[in-house]
Amino acid sequence: MMAGPYVKRGYVSHTHGNFGSILKVIYNTLGVPYVNQYDQTASLLQDFFTDKPDYSPYTVVLPDKRIVDPQKVMNPYGKPFDWSNIQTGPKTGETKMDDPAEQRAEHYRRQQN
């Protein structure tokens, strides 16, 4: 599964991909050389991407609970998770998701503990 403005929406690829393929995308994006022959021979995932970004919002589609129950996935960790927050997003006055300033502040708070 891929997400981002440069990823084709609703696209189903028939290219075999693995972790090496993901690393290859990262190396190609950053313009750095491959680390070993596995990176070099990994599948290219270029068919997933487009050169025209799509910044329009999207609707999250939750999985069918007959196939996978998200809460059961979290059970081994003993943590309840409110999946409705994924659909509603941040509440008014809350920090935006992936806010770099909030992430930095949280990082420093954790280091102090």
C-alpha cells in the first residue's frame, strides 16, 4: 500500500515489490548509490507514481471486519485504539497530524523523562 500526492489513486500494480523495492525508491529519490546487489536488483516501483501531484483530500476506507478486525490487531499489545479518530481527524484546537513542531516538542519531552 502506498499513499502520497505522487502516488496514483486507485491504481493496482502487478509489479512484485518487497522491502528492497522500497529502499530502491528511497535511494532513487535521494540520489544516493545502492548499498548492495539486492538493492540494485530490486524491482522498480515507478508504475505506482505520477509526475503530477494530487493534493485533493481522500476518504479513508476502513477494512472489512470480516477480513481483518483492526482492534484485534492491537490486542497483542494490550492497547485500546479509537479507530474513529482516523475518520474524524484532529479536533478544533488540536495540533495537526504530523505537525513537525509538535513532533519535535514531543521528542524532547520524551528525552527528558
